[in-house]
Amino acid sequence: MAIDYERLTPIEVAERKRRRIFWAVLALLLIAVLVWRTFFTEWVVAQDDPLDHFKYGSIGSEGASGLPRKVFDAIPELYADHMQGQGWQYFGLVQEEGAALPVGFSRRKVDGIERVWLNCSVCHMGTYTLPGEEEVQFIPGAPSNQLRLQELIRFFIDVGRDPGLNADALLAVMDDTNFIERPIYRYIAVPAVKEGLLDLGRQLSFVERQHDWGPGRVDTFNPYKAIQFNFPMGPDSIDEVALNGAADYPAIWMQAPREGMQLHWDGNNDSVDERNLSAALGAGVTPVTADHAAIERVRDWLLELPSPRWPLDIDADLAAEGAPVYAEYCAECHGGAGATGYDYDRGRYQKLGTVEPLSEIGTDVGRWASYDADFAAAQNMLYAGTDYAFRHFRKTNGYANQPLDGIWARSPYLHNGSVPTLRDLLEPAEMRPKVWWRGHLEIDPLRVGYRSDEAEGLFRYDTALPGNGNGGHSYGTELSAPEKDALVEYMKTL
Ligand code: HEC
Ligand code: HEC
């Protein structure tokens, strides 16, 4: 009998089978890794420097609210007319030279698509110029005085409803998509964007009934009611006063000494952590998508972030005359300057970090009314059952006495930003500017605050409209003009 040398021995057969199984398993694994990497992994662009993390780091808003990066880049091309060829800067967003995105926007890959959305610095990055100078200065933690957020929201709502925003139009300007991405954008991503924007339009339709916020302001709590809790916002559910609660962006530096103070404009929360986490919800984070480590990194950095120093000379003699005036008329509520910097000692300044009743302070009622007890109760259910559960929100009876550190950089003044300069705030209410122009970048070194004169393209701030009132806070208004000048000079040192 001839031997069939071609025939495999039983050992060889078993060997081959093992090898086939090995390759099949390896192939399956590879496919699994690919699918997982494409659709299930998340990545973020890590920022080593804490300031870069503040400006561009992701806090987890992209997954819930974000736009695909390529759609975000395509929109300014599609709507170049509306955005006057300025791109996203049209809405007052800040674009740094060489940066991939405007300040306040971060990137994260979620479900296979790189997405872009907001972080803290979109509302908390101040900019200004000095008289006679072009160069724009940045102040991290100061109010984003140029940001026209209401217009940005209205724009998103409008483009969501615009039939011109569709897969064909977007893909035509998205020239860097490959053959795998194109169907994903056409059939999944773009329809999801449309649906998301239409949803936003349904939830925030009340914004169209509000008076214009203008630059540097946002209605803090009404959109939050609608987006997080589906509160009814129709004309029968909310009156005109509570509907117009636009607030100035506050400064957020030096949070450590603010622990335990009742803050937010109406003092509705005395926990720094809850104020930070609640702010993250305002940026579009949800309890599911929140990146707590990233938010805590911002928090830690804000604890000791110094307030900015006045950028020009100070008349030391005049400031020295103002110091006792401040100590007598202002420090009890606002704290003050110690020998080594701002003094936040609540033992010394009894009212610092407490709430001044509305009947005493007498400033505009809108922001106070927009925050009610039902809403506080709903907020206190957020993150329930986790370490992050909110417990400290409450309805108060007025506005908060806050530290005035770096106050020169926080103009316009009062919670609704109704008074352009410090010097104006020291005039009796009827002498303060009734109509003025908001959105100047240049500061007025004499009156201290942004300029407020009429100029092309700026926002006409009318103090007669609901939510815009500039009355109340009559402290120091009886002082003589020279005393007021000295007080303003002194306040440059805070
Ligand atoms: C959409 C704009 C916006 C974004 C985004 C935003 N904030 Fe704010 N933030 C505000 C406004 C407006 C207030 C004032 C709220 C009020 O009382 O009406 C505020 C208040 C605060 C306060 C309390 C300040 C005080 O002394 O009363 C802190 C702290 C804060 N934000 C931190 C953050 C952090 C941290 C983030 C990011 C996780 C963030 N914010 C994101 C607009 C924003
Ligand atoms: C009885 C307490 C009290 C006294 C006294 C007081 N303030 Fe105030 N101040 C407040 C409260 C409350 C607010 C917030 C009111 C609002 O925004 O509606 C405020 C707001 C301010 C703001 C605006 C802060 C911002 O970020 O926009 C400035 C500036 C200010 N005060 C300066 C002064 C000066 C100067 C004096 C002394 C002449 C003074 N205050 C005296 C309670 C006080």
C-alpha cells in the first residue's frame, strides 16, 4: 500500500484547526476593537495647563448637547451672510490666534463622532482694551462681557427650523469626510442635529417672548427650568416679571474664601461645590454626562485664582482719602481691603455673604422673581442618591452681599448689569444713565467700567424695560462729589 504523503496526520489536522480558530478569534477581536473604538469610546483633548483646561477643556457637555465638530465648522460657511463673515466670533465669542475653537468650546468624541460644546469659560472670560490701545486683554474668571448668548440661542433655534440646514448642504461644505463618514452624517448625525435643535426650539420658545439680554448677560434660571425640568413656560405659567430675569455674568475668582457665603446674585446657595456643579448644568452638562474630574479641576483652580489688578496707575493720595469712606459706608456688607489683600473675614464684616432683603436693597426684582421655591425644590432633587446630591438651594428674600475683589473688572454693575460704571452707581438712581450702550471693549479709567456712550453695533440698554431697572442700592449716593471720586479711586485697589 502506497503512502499518501500529502495526507495530514491527525496531529497536523488538529494543529490547522487550532490555527484557523486562532485567526478567526483574532479577526473578531480586531473588528470588536474597531467597532468599540469608533462607537463606544470617548476621548477628550487633555489640557496640561489649568488655564488651557479652563478655556478649552471638556467638562462633559458634548455628549448631551454638543454639535458634531464638522457640523460646527460647516455652519459659519453656510450662514456666512448672517454671521457677517465673522464666524462664531459674530456672537461675541473670543477666538485666540491659532486655537482650534473659540474660548469656551471643548471637544470630546462620543458615539463615534467628535463633538463640540460649551465649558465654563464661555461665560467667565473677561476681555477689555485700554484707551488708545488695540490689544485685547484677557481676564480669566471675569464676566464674558461681549458674549451675546441669547442671540446665539435664537440662531440655533432658527437654523434648526431652516430647511436649508440639511445633509446635502452640510456635506457640500464638509469636504474632509470619507466614504464611511458620509452615510453616517447623512443618515444619523445630521438628522440628530436637526432633531436636537428643533427640541431646543420647543423647550426654549419662551426666549422669543423675553426682552433682549444684550451682550454679557444670560437668563440664568428660566432656560434651566425648561431644559432640565420641563417646567411649563407659556404666558399662563409665568408672568412678565419672572420671565425677564437676565443676569450679568459674575466674577468667579477666589472661591475658597467664598465657601459658606450665600452667593449667586440672590444668595440662593452657600456651597461652592454646588454652585460649580449647577453652573456645569448651565453649560449643557447633564447628571449622566458630567465629567466630575474635569469640573473638579476647574473648581480647584478657581479656589485661589487671584482677582485682577487695576492695569493703570492709581492716585495713591486720592485712594487713601477714599479708604475711610469705603470702610464707613460699604465694608460691612462687602468686606474690604486688609493689609495683604482683600479681607473676606465674615467675623469682621457681619453682613458679608448674607442676603440683603429686597425691601432694603431695592434693586430690580426680575432675577429674584425668576428663581422660585418650586424650582429650588426641583434642583434639590438633582444628583439625588449620589455624592453630588444638591441640598443647599433655597429661595431667598433679596440679593447677596458679595466681596468686591477685582470690582473694576466686573462692569456693568448690579446683578442685571444696569449701571455702567462705579461712579454712576454712586449717583442717586434718577441720576444714573437711563439709556446707554452696552458692549464696548474699552474701559473708562475715570468712571471705572466699560464705556457706555452710543456707538455703532452696540446694544441699546433701556433701564425702563422689565428686568433692566437701575434703581436701588442707594449707599454712598449722598456723599459729596470729591468723596465719590476718592471712593472710586480707592475701589481700583480692591
Ligand atoms: C451660560 C453661561 C455660564 C456658564 C457656561 C457657566 N456659568 Fe457660572 N455663572 C453664570 C451666571 C449667569 C452666574 C450667576 C448666576 C445667578 O445668580 O444668576 C454664574 C455663577 C457662577 C458662580 C457663582 C458666582 C457668585 O459668586 O455668585 C460660580 C462659582 C460659577 N458660576 C462657576 C462656573 C463654573 C465652574 C462653570 C463651569 C462648570 C460655569 N460657571 C459655567 C454663567 C455661566
Ligand atoms: C446693606 C448692604 C450694602 C451696603 C452698605 C453696600 N452695598 Fe453694595 N451691594 C449690596 C448688594 C445686596 C448688592 C447686590 C445688589 C444687586 O445686584 O441687585 C450690592 C452690589 C454692589 C455692587 C455691584 C457688584 C457687581 O458685581 O455688579 C457694587 C459695585 C457695590 N455694591 C458697591 C458698593 C459701595 C461702593 C458701597 C458703599 C458706598 C456699597 N456697595 C454699600 C449691598 C450693600
